[in-house]
Amino acid sequence: MTQKIDVLLTNIGQLLTMESEGIRKGSEMKAIEVIENAALGISDGKVVYAGKMEEAKDFKADRTIDCEGGLVTPGLVDPHTHLVFGGSREHELALKQQGVPYLEILKRGGGILSTVEATRNATAEELSEKASFHLDRMISYGITTVEAKSGYGLDRETELKQLRVAKKLNEQHPIDIVSTFLGAHAIPTTHKEEPDRFLAEMVDLLDEVKEEGLAEFVDIFTETGVFTVEQSRRYLQKAKDKGFGLKIHADEIDPLGGTELAGELGAASADHLVGASDKGIKKLAESGTIASILPGTTFYLGKDTYARAREMIEAGAAVTLATDFNPGSSPTENLQFIMSLAALRLKMAPEEIWNAVTVNAAHAIGRGEEAGQLAVGRNADVVIWDAPNYLYIPYHYGVNHVNTVIKKGKVVFERGQSLEAVSLS
């Protein structure tokens, strides 16, 4: 019996469905679902068929896309970015090359405080236009869902401005955006001697953020010279009491115990973790908190020590990967490159990498039931790759392997065409 559908992808060499009942931890990250010689059916923005090509003969589609033996996967999920910001910091690269420490760059008026100034001075329209440019580039790399943090305001007006820009872009842009309030990203110069007073001001913003629906998560930078573990505990507990999900910039440089705190409070993710202790890794494995690893930051800063993803996985923790897209320490929208770094520097297996950028990434930002899998009834967020198999993407580094991106059943990117051209077709 013929069944009419909107789109049918045929001649798929490998279809990664990534079907999973939940977060994949430890050895479970080696599990991967591959259907050879497959087809994928889409109607009303949802997956209606994912299986063998020969079993799809009864579908009659308004549009058929021949994948020519290529790889098809769920859209990638980037669970840690700083999407909305003003300006850029290319002038700092030469200082980094000279070995000038970040804290010294900060003292010279650079670093995060220069981005804060640029973001405060930018209009909402300017921030939106800039962020939209970066979102277009992300979608061209196969990202269909992304987390976006504030944190370049450090005051009420600018933090709300960033969050409102992200909320509006979520309504207008094909990519789904999950917002995180990171008001506690740094201590502004006005509060250098009074960090607790600054945190109290950020707590005062939480009700407004909640009422406007501007963020689902609250994050804090727990690090030497920023906020202590105890300050972070009090702050995050207040956010949790108000119904926010939690995230922590934890142990990026020093093993202060932010990783343990994330597990203690039931945070959705603990991010960075380069300095995470053995105790912290054990806590991650015991909890439902996902380790969000950002190897692009370590790479860009020219450091030799990466987060111990291999040990985290072997301890039984769940790991995800993210770009940490931001203007200072990881100016890249290319999650494919991060996948290559995960293979080369984190020693992650290809199967672990794919789980880290789909299933686990979706759960890290509260989208585990919507994104990261190609199961019947789920959103049809799909990437068609110019690659023969899933092993090829992390192997062939530094280029874009995406051919076509489909978001909720609609083609939103095709190689060689602009997003505007695709939307008009």
C-alpha cells in the first residue's frame, strides 16, 4: 500500500540512527546503531521511517533525495557556546604567541573585559546580526541544535540584552537555541573587591530571567581568581530553588572541586574539566552529570594538557563535546574539527565521538527527547555527508564534510547555496 510522505532519502550508505533510551555512560558510549543501504522517510517535520532501502518501496514522496551511498546522521548538537557577543579579539593572538599569560592580557584591558565592553556598546540589532552570521556558519557544519550562554554583560541591562537576542533568534533562525544565563562569568571591575555583592545582583536577576522565559539553565565560572566552590554552591542552589537547570564552568585550570560540586548539585553538565581530580571524575561517573569537554579551547590556547576524557569514559562517566565558540579562547563554529581533536588528543573512539555530539550533547542541554537521534516520531534533524561512513568525519580533519542539512523536515543548507537561496527554494 502506497504511503505519501514529504521527503524520502534514498541510497544511504550508512544511516546512524543513534537510538538510545537515555544518556550513554562509560562503555555504553561504544554502542552505535548503523543501518547499511538505508532510507529515511520524513513527513510533517518528523521521521516516519528509518530502515532498509528495500523496505521503503511503498513510500511516495513529494521530494526524493539520492544520498549516493553517503553517510546520513542526526543533526549535530553543540552543548556549550557563547553565541551572542560584540566585537572580536584577533589582536590578542600575537600576545598569546609571545607567551603572555591570559591574566596579563586581562590586566592590559584585553580578555573577557574587552568583550564585555564591546557587548555593552552594541545594540540588540547589531548583536543579533552578528550572532545570526555565526548560526548560519554553524548550520553549514551540520549543527542543528545549540546552547547559547550570556555572560558578556556582567550587568543587568546587557545580560538581559544578550538573552533576549538569543530568544528572538531561536524564534527566527532554523537552529534550535537553548539559552543559559551566565551572569557569573567574571567579576566586573566595579565589584573587584565585592564578588559576593555581584553574585547577589545576579541572583536578583533570576526571577526576571525566569518570568521572560529567557534561559533554562544557570551557569557560573568556578575558578581561581573568579568564584570559589562555596560561592558557586550558594549561587547555584538559589538558581536550582527557582527551577533552573544547572551548569558549571568547572576546573578549567585548577582542580578546585567544581566537578565534585556539579555532581553534588545534580548539574546537567560540568564543562571544561581540564583540571578535574580523580575524585571529581569518580563523582561524575556516580551521578547523572555529563562531562562537557572543550578540546578546541585547549588547542587554541596552545596548552599541552587536555581534559582526561578517556579516563572519564573508562570510569563510567558520560562525555559530550562542544566547540566552546567564543571570541577569546575558541573562535570556531566547526564541531567537526572538535570531533577530530577528540580522536587525536582525547583518544576517543569514533563511536564515542558520535555519541558525544548527538545523544549525550542533547541530554546535556535538556533536549534528549527531541534532538540527537533519528527515531520514528522524532524531529527530522538530518545531515547528509559527503563521506562514505561514520569513521571518515573525525579522520579527515579541517574541512567541511556536510552536503545537506535538514531541520524539522526542511532543507536549510545545501553545499554551494546560501541559506537564503535554500529557504526560497
